[in-house]
Amino acid sequence: MTSAEHGSRPNDRPQLRHYLGQAVDLATENVGAGGGPFGAVVVTPDGRVHAGVNRVTRDNDPTAHAEVVAIRAAAAATGNFDLTGSVLYASCEPCPMCLASALWARIGHVYFAADRHGAAAAGFDDALFYDYFSGAAPELMPVTRDDIPTSDVPFQTWRAFDSRKEY
Amino acid sequence: MTSAEHGSRPNDRPQLRHYLGQAVDLATENVGAGGGPFGAVVVTPDGRVHAGVNRVTRDNDPTAHAEVVAIRAAAAATGNFDLTGSVLYASCEPCPMCLASALWARIGHVYFAADRHGAAAAGFDDALFYDYFSGAAPELMPVTRDDIPTSDVPFQTWRAFDSRKEY
């Protein structure tokens, strides 16, 4: 990272480190609260900070990673599923689910503190997931198409629906 | 798909087509309800069917794809974030977020009806997202590490926490 990259607001280096520090502190606090050691914040263009912590085991929600929780909180708080111009700060390197969630939310930049190796040393090893997305472990979860007669009906219905909300 | 693959329960071909048809019908119905043309069901090993529809615009939740909604519903209903032995049926080819969510949920197999080209023809083009994960479009969302002094504290705290719930 060059200083030029962070030489101007909102992503100057002290501000970056402030928000990353918040994400890391949330992660640490979440351990005592019975959650996983992961935290994240989304900073929306209005300057508001939307926090998330890992709630997988507490909520029985396999998608409740800190980054996803923070993204959902930011979208709910701003009343918009499109978070263009927002920045995601995560205590640890985001997994493919969290990166894809950030893409769908139109997050502009992701910063993280610990990397996947630090997570693996604590027993959180996403290596198989990265392998899956690189095509090295397809047997982990087979994905099969079966083109049934009604496959295209939802899209035909969508195209014919005048008051559809495109996104 | 060979008949051998679907020659035995729970994934014999008529049953597969039954659940895929349910996912497609949910997708079609969701258009009239103001949602996107996507539906999904998760069938858990106890035979229960857990439905999901796209709720992105209705809930202002960029992560509320049908597959994610169905996975969250199944985990909540069974009281377990681990859905080992479950099958996900989706009206359309799942995006990387949904596939990664299914991986985290330990879904055993994913079936889908329409493919990404059908979705693109209806205005839902995930091509950029697939490009991103293949490494062809990194500029879409830069991901930057900044290793701050507290980066490893959450994991140190986790390792020292006797009543941690591993997963």
C-alpha cells in the first residue's frame, strides 16, 4: 500500500487504521460474547459506521460472518441494498462468501488486518473453500444442472411484469 | 447426469425434478410479489423443505438471494448452522455468494434449472462476478491488507478462551 493510495479522505492511512482497529476490537470482544473471533465495519459515504460480528453459532446462521452481518446492517440502516461508495473493514481476510456479498453490495474497497494464515492457526481454515473456487476441489460440493420444462418461466414472467424493480 | 447418479433416494430423478419444480414455481410467484425471479429450496435429511425467494429489493438486503434465504431458513428451522446431508435446489445457477454460502452450510449437492445465460437474458448478468473470482477483474473491488499491531489479538483471545464453540 502506498501513501498516495491513502493520502486523501476518506481513506487516508490514520482513518483506515482507525476503522480497521474498530473491526479488530469487535472481533476480540465477540469471543467473550460467545461468538467467533471476527469483526467488521462498513463505513457508508455519509460517514456512518455499521458494525458486524460473527454470529454463526449464536444465531445458527452459517452465513452470519462478520462482514455479511455488517453489510446487511449498513443496507438496512441506509434503506438501500446498493452501498456504492462504502468501504468494508474486516478483522480478517474475507472468505469468498463475504467477498461476493461485498461485490453484490457494490462495496468500493475492502481492507483487512489478519490474513488467512492467521485464521488457520486459530483453527479457521478456509483453504478448502479457496481450492473449491479455484476449481481444485469440485468434489466438495457437486453442482448439477437439470434443465426442466419450466426453467425459463420465471424470467419470462419477469420480462412481462411492467412494475418490476430492476437492479 | 447419469441415471445411476439419481437411481436411489433421496436424489432419484423424479424427486429431483419435483424439488427443482418447486424452486422454479417459487421464482415465478415471487415476481408478482415484487421480488426478483429467483427461488430455492433446501431439503434437509429429515425430509423437510425450506423455501427461499429473492428479497434483495424488498428487504434492502444485498445478500438476500433465494439460495441464501433458503439456507438461513433451513439452519434456523433445524437449529443447526451445519446442514450436512442437505440438498439445495435453485431455480437458476447460483452465483459465487450463494455457492460459498452453501459450502459454509455443508450442503452436499446443488441442483439448478436455468443457467447464467438465461439469467443474463433477463437482465441479471453475473458475468463480472465470475470474472472477479477468476481473477480477470480485480479492479472491480480492490482488497488490501494492512497488518495493524492488534491484528492477531482476536485469535490469541480465541485460543485462550476455554468455552469457545469451535466450528
